[in-house]
Amino acid sequence: MNWFHISLFFHLLGVGMIFTLLFAGPIIEANFRWENDVRMKQHAAKMLRSVGLLSPFGALVLILSGIGNMIFLNITVGDLFGSAGWLGLKLILFIVLLGIGMVFSPKAARQRAMLLDQMNQINPPEDANDRMEALNSKQTTFFVANWVLVVGIVLLTLFKP
């Protein structure tokens, strides 16, 4: 076994970490939506945040092993916009995926957690259910966007146009 195989192994490990999030997130999200009890919703939201903590590690593993793979395959940054344009596009999609995962999703999760805390009080806000529905639809948009980006990345990996 050589260094390229080790780098490739870690890249596949990072892919597995990201796919764990992509599968677990919507399942826990569905549980969150089906629950009527606010405390159970809070528990599901905490589970979502816990699963979401895996994403920075998966992203870091993918970035470092991706750089390693490029080095071992002698792909330069200039190649990303030329002969390996598919890899450049893949990198752009990955950066957008990271942006959604690092900026928008945590913000929506915090907003939802604060709203759940308010809903768990004696006098919850009157518009709490409407605000929760809006936050839920925002979360669905994030999940769909993540899946579209990942499918694009996988297709670029498989077919290398």
C-alpha cells in the first residue's frame, strides 16, 4: 500500500461521513416534524445538531485527502480550469455545499432551538406554529440543496466530462 491508497481511503472515509449526514439528517428531521410534544421536538433538534457536528470533520477529511489525491495524481491548480475542469467544477460545488452547511444550516438550527424554547414556556408566542413551519421549510430547502449538490459532485466523479 502506498500513500495514494491511504489518501484515497481517507477521501472515501470523508465521503462516508458526509453521506451519513445526508441520510441521518432528513430521517431525524422527519421525526422532528411528526412529534407533537415540544420536549420531544427539542430532543430531535439536539440530535440534529449532534449529527451536524460530524460535518466539519467530514469536510476537513475531504479537503485534506482531496489535496493529497491531487498531489499524488499530479493535478495542479491550473489543471482545475483546463484538462481537469470537471474537478474544478466539483470543487466549486463542494465549496457551495460547505457554505450552506457552515452558514445557513446552523443559523436556522439556532433559530428553531430558540423558538422551541419559547414554545415550551407557559405563554408561547401566538405565531409560533407559523414561524416553526417557515423554519421547517427552510430546513427542507437546505436538505434538498445539499442533495442536489452532492448528486452533482457524484455525477462529476463518475463521468468526468
